[in-house]
Amino acid sequence: MSAVISKPLVAPVESAKEPGNFLTHTSGFLSWALTLDHKRIGLMYLVGVMSSFLLGGVLALVVRAHLFYADGAFLTLKQYNQIFTLHGAVMVFLFIIPSVPAALGNFLLPIMLGAKDVAFPRLNLSSFYLWVGGAIFFLVAMLTTGLDTGWTFYTPYSLETTGPVVLATMGVFILGFSSIFTGLNFIVTINTMRPPGMTWFRMPLLLWAIYSTSIIQVLATPVLGITMLLLMAERFLGIGIFDPKLNGDPVTYQHFFWFYSHPAVYIMILPAMGIISELMSVHSHKGIFGYRMIAYSSVAIALFGFLVWGHHMFTSGMANVTTIVFSALTFTVSIPSAIKVFNWLFTMYKGTVSLTTPMLYALSFMFLFTIGGLTGLPLGALSIDRHFHDTYFVVAHFHYVMMGGTLVAFLGGIFHWWPKMVGKMYNELGGQISAGIVFVGFNLTFLPQFVLGTRGMPRRYATYVPEFEFLHQLSTYGAFLLGIGLFVALGVLINSLFRGKKAPTNPWGGATLEWVCSSPPPHDNFSKPPVVGDPYDFRGLEYDAREGGYVRRK
Amino acid sequence: MSDITIPTSEHADDHSHDHPAWLAHHFDDAEQQFDSGKLGMWLFLVTEVLFFSGMFVAYALFRSLHPEVFVYASQFLNAKLGAINTGVLLFSSLTMAWAVRAAQLSQQKILVSMLAMTLSCAAMFLGVKAVEYTHKWDLGLLPAGMYITQGVAEPNHGNWLQILCIPAAVFAVIFAGWYLFALVGRNRFQLQIAGPLLVASLCFFAGVQLGVFLESGESHGDAHGSGHGATHGDHHEGAGDHAAHAIIVDHMVATSIPGQAFPSEVFVDPKRVGIDEPEINQRGRAGIFFGIYYMMTGIHAVHILGGMGVITWLIVKAARHEFHSKYFGPVDNVGLYWHLVDFIWIFLFPLLYLIR
Amino acid sequence: MRQLFLNLNELVFSLRTVEIMFFLIADQNKTFWFPEQASTFAPEVDWFFLAVTYISLAFFVLIVGFMVYFMYAYRERPGYRGSPEALHNNALEIGWTVVPTIIAVWIFYRGTIGFLDMMTIPADTRDVQVVAKKWAWSFGYPNGVIDNELHLVVNEPAKMIMRSDDVLHSLFVPAFRAKCDVVPGRYATMWFEPTKTGTYDLFCSEYCGDQHSKMGAKVVVHTKEEYDAWFTKMQIPPSDPVEYGKLLYAKTMGCASCHSIDGAKIVGPSFKGTWGGEVALAVGGTVPFDENYVRESVLNPQAKARAGYEKASLMPSYQGRLKEEQISALIAYMKSLKSE
């Protein structure tokens, strides 16, 4: 039986005419639930992370609605604490960290690389189920009994509170393994599965970004694992190292936690940067400006990202020298990020810019991420941070990076690769409108929060002094507008599944390998080994009205 | 052709020359598959090292802050037990390395027996560990939250060792039954699996016996230390001799399991160890040392358990003749993992036991 | 080499001019960005933030300007074809690496200088013992005077010696641009020098549980004379026990952060209308709410936890922190609540 199966793989010519794609390849629930196909696993992740995002987003709206009035609109203080905790934890652990690498990365990485699958397909499936299991663990724990520690689980509060800290940290621990295995799989795939001709510097920049991300996932996440384990042991047994009642030190916990969680910030933003590299170049129909600089800066960010965790603790009473060193290192990370922004900008220079939906999201990213990055400068400066630390300035800053950066890039990426993933084109105007609403709504939500922060509004407050009310209300209006924009985007995508035109092989004129295989791709990605060229060589790619997409003319 | 391409196709039994069964379909050749597996394993080991590094950092931090606590508390650890366990693990690394070599040379019998030896050493390690732990629980040498000030409060004695022996005894009984069943049925394949598992579960009791013996040596005071050293040596040499141990231990299991406590006088009397430092002998001081001690050795023991699981899996595959000179990646990778677990213990032993 | 040095010198000099310029822009009063400047730290933080913001704004305008221009100039349109050659430009790439680096170094340098000023505590300070607990601040002054407001003298540096009785807290006075975490198990110290009399907000800025957002206090900056008058008054407790009890309840001991007098349930039970009645216990049964019950509950809160307040452990024991006459005063105050 399997002889029949393995034959076509070594004789690809035979199966070249094989009909069907990875969606229709086999059918039935089990063919999805037990699939080893990276594309199906990617799509399942996509559904999972989008559901988590929906949950996290609704919680965000609840938080914003509550903060409409200075005394709080409708939640008790405890409920508010539980909801902001749930919002943060769901967004960080269930949405942003797996969003680009696990969902889009799984789908795209082997195809862009020209491989048949990731190196360890079964490990890939088990990472997915670890993610599902961890997510269920985490959500059940949090929804049934209400965790109220904030997503950081700072001791000693997390040792005292009655919330389900052990269950939730167990969930985080499991999710961590999912993340480690995904990262490990990707590193091995990129190292060993590159087809002939795919040299390191012929890899699309998204792969460089995912590779850097994977390094962080593999190197940082185990430390989160042990931290969570120590926290559980602290609660269960009282091992004493984090509990001040037993002579332990809460600041040690913070060091442990941020040693993971700061690099985790780069797990969130690096793949988004990779997406932007692709979008800017494809939709400008021009090669990326300074390919090597972008590739190296991804790696540089990944490495520097490990050395700056202390800037989350500038006011916690670290020694002055330590604090200053962390401040200096923090500024080093800003440089590679700045380089990337300039490179993306000049990718448009003398290109042919088409303002498609993905491009609009990419341009939004440029705008929002620049704000997010630049507002990091005052936070890194020690004297200003004494005032800004733990205020809404920080909240606005990281939302500009995490949401204006990662989420917007993720949406752009989804619109960009949606035709490839499902084989349908969406309504372009609808997509453009969604990008516009998201952009306006986002700025309306978070720009006022910068001012709230400089005026001294502390974060994680369920109620606040009345003079902040106006800015909070602006922010709430913005949040609901943002919510509408996101629902429009979702509607456009879902609508395309039913009414969309059939997608051509290459709708945007991309030069990377995923645009060589049909939309959606066949089960084995490439029926014959792909010809690997420069991923940003757009010469000869021309629009063909009959095809509805781009074809390469020699 | 296309209607039967199920995704698990690489499980097939077929030995096609182009794409043999042991080569997964998405790999081009055996070399790529081997390299991928190896790189994956090394990366996994990196994550393991980082995982443990968190605890090493905690250790370094608290030791540098309170060196006197570590000096004081480590005297409660029995260096002899630590040393014997180090020996057992080193020996198991040797057998594991030999197993890898056997797989590369397609020496199927040696492969199975070397894996069995490794598994048995792991069980023995856990046996010794069980004695060590339960002894401390008896004395109230517990993590900070539960630490009982030594020599003041009366610790809470329990039959911890018996309780820990129950699962091992259950396993021993099951494997013995399986072994007999296979013997009667003349099923060579099952014998090859049940045999090693039975020996390993009995080796746990050998470890327990060894641990109890060494621990009881303490109560006679330091004067007899040299004499005991010789005795340990004998036992250590005998460690690989599974059959002999199996008989002794079988006997021991039969007599000791049903609720009969080990005589408590074999354990260290807390009043004999130096407890003259009331400043340190309390929850927030010595207790933190034990918190770190239990975390480090406990998680290490969990890794031993995991290793035993994968070695068992290897024994099953080896008994099925799946490994040969062209395909031995799993043995190689598990070997790497096992050496790492061993390596970590080599750090734990001096850091925890040999502070004085 | 010499030329380079001169250039650097000039650069440093011009940066200094820019600094002074921004210093002048930063207004002394409440601005769009900042609350009032009420400490010596505030002008430094404000001008520096504005400087960084304007530099950032320049970059931002540059980037977005180029972006919009490129969007327009190179838009896809019939008859236009971009030229795909411009993929690399060493001068440009080195430029946009070096310029941000120089700016980042300058921001780091200035920030660190300001930080070291904030961390260097002057020799002669007025010390205040700060205790943070869920969810109230208490400030201890000489002679055992305790208050729930922070009283300071204008133009005199004050040092906070802070500890936490339970979880992490953080003392934050926006008008002073000063903040420091209070970590349980160690003392934290911070200092500031108020420059303006008035009343300012003090927040807890490290998440500490249910009432985190209610854990505020007021900072009152006095002139020297006002402070002395206040301090003298605080040293003599009111002779009327009800008044004294009210003072203890509302200010000194901070009972009010958990027990209301209007019937609302904050954390612990309200004192309204309970005196003289019977209260249900968590373990079942009732006890009269009388002098002995109050005394026991203050000294050993866990002894007779009320139904609905099983976690009486939230309340610390006041054994040794309240004198007998203070307990009597509190009892008198509770009695008075009934008659109102």
C-alpha cells in the first residue's frame, strides 16, 4: 500500500497532473485532526489563535467600557482585575506568541523554503495539541475561578491570592512546550531541509525573521518553564526562594520572569517584521532595500533581546549599576529596529506601489510601529522612566508595538496569503475599508493613553481620579471603532470563502516560492523540486488579465 | 493512487529501495533525516540545559547571599548516597554509549542487553533516591514552607518509603507475570521486552536496599566510616549483577512491603548531627536550601523517569529489529539525552552534597 | 584628529544649546503633557521628555513624510513602471545607522545623569517611615506621629524609608515625577524635594490586588510654619474619645480603607449600625457586637471571623500597634455611629 504512496514522491513527474489541493486532498474530521500536513496544522492554528483573539478582544472592550467613567461603569474592582488579567494573558500566551510563527509560519515556512514539510511533522502536530491542551487548561482555570494576578504572576501576590495560580501556570508551562517545539522544528527545518539552490541569503526575509524568532523560543521559553515550575512549587511546597515571608526575594522572581518575557516581546514582533519585509517588497513590486541589513538586524534583535529584561524593573530597587547597564543595552535594541524601518521605507523608492489591502496594513504598521518604537526611547531613559514606569504611557507604548505592530502585520499577512491559503480572492474594497477603520480606531484608542501616562495615570486601575475621564472616554470610543474595523476585516475574509473568485497562482506578483505552487497548494507543496532563485527578483513578473494574476515572462 | 495517500504513510512496512520504511517521506535521504534528528536533539538538549540553568541561578544567588546556610544544611545530605548514585549513573552512561555502538554495528542482542542495563541502573538510582528522600521527609528536612526545625520539634514520621515502593512493586509483579506468560508462550519478542523491564523494576529495590544499608551506616557514627567504605565498594561492584540482586530484592519485597516499617533506628538521628546553629536551623534559612535541593534533584529525577520511558520505547523497537547500521538515529539521540541527564547530576552532586 | 575633536566639541556645545532651549519651553505650570511641577526632579524630567519627544517627532515626520511621498510618487498607474535597481546604498544605510546611534547614546547619557541625581540622597533629609499594606499607606513622623497623608515641608529634601507588610506596592507622586517600588522583605528608600506648597495625589503604581486603584493618598506640602503647627497638633490626641476614635479610624490607622461607615462593603464589614446588635460568625452562631468583641477582633482578627468574611486573615493583628486608650477611643467612635 505504501509502496504506491511513496513512489510518486521519487517520481514526481507521474503525479504532476494529480488534481486536488491540500484542502480537498482527503476529507473527514480525522483527516484534519490527525493530519501531519504543515498547511492544515497552520490553518488549525489560525482558527485557534483567531478565536483567542476574539476572546481577548471582547475582554479588552469590556475593560475599556468599564473605564468610561472615573468610578468605573459596571464591574466590581475584583472583576476588573480578573478581566484585565484574562485579557493580558489570553492576548500574550494564546494570541500574539503563536499568531505569526505558529499559524502563518507553519503554513508558509516549508513552502517558502521549497520543502515538502517541516522536519518533524508529528512533533508539529503535537505542538498544536499541546497548544490546544494548554489553552483549555488555562482558560478553564481562569474562567471558572478567576485569576487576578495580572499576566505576570508577580510574587508575593500570586502566592497569596485565592485565584487558580497553580492551574494557570500549569497552562502556561504546557503552552511553553508548544512554543519550544515549534521553534525547534523550524530551526531544524531551515537548517537541514533547504533544497538545492536555497542558500541562506536566498531565503525570503520572513524566514530569517522566523528563524531568529525560533532561536528565542528555544533559548528563552525553557526559563519561563522553570520559572512557572518554581512558582508552582512555591505555592505548593513553599520552597522559599520567591516568598518574602520565608526570606525569599520577589525581585528574583521578576528577573526570572522577564528573562523570558522580554525576549518573548521579540517572539511577538520579529515575525511581524518579517511579514512587513515581504509585504513592502511584493506590493511595491521591487526588491527589498538592503536585504542583508534586514536579515542581520533580525538576528541582532534576537540576540540583544536577551540582554535587556531589566528595563521592566527600573523602579524595583536594583543596584544603580545594574539599572544603568540595562538602560544602555536597551538602547542598543532600538538601532536594528530603526534600520529595518528605514529599509522598508526605501523599498518603496522607485517601486511600483499598489495600495492593496495588505499594503495598506503594511503602511499602517510603518506608522504605528514607528510611534511604538520612538516612545520606547523615553521609557529607556532612566530619569524619565521614574515618572513613566507602570503608567498608561507604558500601556500605550506596548500596545503600539504589540498591536499596532504585530496585530496589524498579522492582519496584513492574512490578507496577503489568504488567496494562497483558501484559494479565494476577497473583496478588495472591503479589505481597504477595514484597514482604514483599524488605523483610525487604533490611534484614537492609544494616543490619548500616552497623555494619560505622562499626566500620571497608573496602569491596572479599575477607577481613577476624575480629571482623567475625558481622555479615557476618547480611548473607549477608539476601542469600539477598532473593534468594528476588526469585525469588518473578519467579515470580508469569511465572505470570500463563499463568494470569492477563485484565486490565481500569483495574485500580487510575488517572487517567493509560495507563489509558484497553485492556490491552494497541493498536498506535497511541490510536485517537482522548485527552481530556487532570488526571492526578490521581480523582473519579468507581469500581470496577465486572462490568468487574473501575475505570470513570469522570460 | 491518490485515494489512499494517508498522511501516516511513512509507517509502512515496505522496504522499497528508493524510500525505505524507516525514511520519512518528506526527507530526501537517510543523511538528511539523521542530521535533522540530531540537530533537533541538540536543540532540545539546549532547552534542557536552560531549563536547569534557572535552578542553578537560584542556587548561585542564594548560596552567594547565605553561604553559611548551605554549609550548614548540606551536612544533612548523605554524601555516600550521592557518590553511589554518581557511580551508578556514570556506569549507565557507559552502557548507553555501548548500546549506541551496538546499534551502529547492527549487534541486536548487545543492543537490547545494554539498553536493559541502562534501564536497570536508572531504576537503581531512583531506589537510592527514594531512601534519601523518605529519610529526609521523616526528619522534617523539607522545603522552607514545611521545614521542621531540627532537634526541637518532633518530626512527623510516616511510612514514606513503603509508599514509594508500592508502584515499583506493582510494576515488578506485572512484569514478572508478563515474563512468565511469555516464557510459557515461547514468545521471544515479548521475552526480550519483559525481561529487561522485570530486571529494572527489581533493581529499584536493589537501590532501596543499598540506600537503607548506607543510610544506616551513618547512625554508628563516624568512627566506623572507613570500614563502611569497603562495604560500599563491594556493593558498587555488584551493582551490575542483576540476577543476584534480583533474588535478594525479591525476597525483600516479599517481606517488607505489606505495611511493615523499616526499623527507624537505621536512620540518622537528628540530634547527632551538628544542630548547634539555631540562627540557621529554621524555615527561612535552611528551609530554602532544601527547597532548592528538592527542586533540583526532583526535576532531575523526573528526567530520569522520562529517560526510562524512552529507553523502554527503544527496547521495544530494538526487539522488533528496527535498528541497524543505516538507521540508528533514535538510539543515538536518546543516548545524547541520557548523557545530558548524567552530566547534570555530575554538577548536582558536588554542588549539593560536597559543600563541607 | 584635531578637527574631529573640534567638531565633536561643537556638537556637544550645540546639544547643550538645544537642552537649554527645551528647558525654557518646559513650562512651570500644568501643561498638556504633565501635571504641575512640584519637585526638583520635575523640570529635569519634563524638558528631557519634551526634547526626546521633539527629536522623535522629527524622525516620525521624516519617515511618514517619505512614506506618503513614495506612496504618491511611485503609485501604480498606467504607463508608469518603477525601476527595480535601487536596492542598496551604502552611504544611506550607514547614515541611518550612525545618526540614530548617536542620538540613542545621548538619550542614554542624559537619562543616566538624571537618574543618578534621583538616586543620590542628600545628607540632610527629613525622614518619613512609610508602611504600605493592602490597601493603605501610613506615614510615620518623629515622636510616633502616624498619619495617612504625607506631610512635607517645601524646599526641604525628604527621604522615604519604605517597607511593605504584604505584597509589592509602589509609591508614585506624579507631581514630583518620582516613583519607587516597595518590596516586602527589604527597605526601599527614595527622596524628593518639594518646590511648591499644595496638595498632590499619591498613587500605588504596582498592582497589589482588589483595591489597588483605591490605594491612594494625599501629599500635603506645607511651609515650615504650617508644618510645625500641624505636627504639634498631631502630637496631642483629641481629648474627646469619639473624636480621637474618628481620627484613628479615618487617618492614623487607616481602618477606613477596609471598613466603611455608610454600610458599603469594601473588604471588611461596615461599622454602620452594627453596635449593640448580634453578628453571625463564620463557624455558625452569633455573638453580641460589644466592647469585648471589638477588642478581640482588633487584637486577634481570626478569632471570631464573621459570616461572609471567612478570610479574616486579610486583616492584620493590631496587637502592639494600638494602645489600650486607642482601642477604647475606637470603641467610643463605633458606639457614636449608632446614635447618628
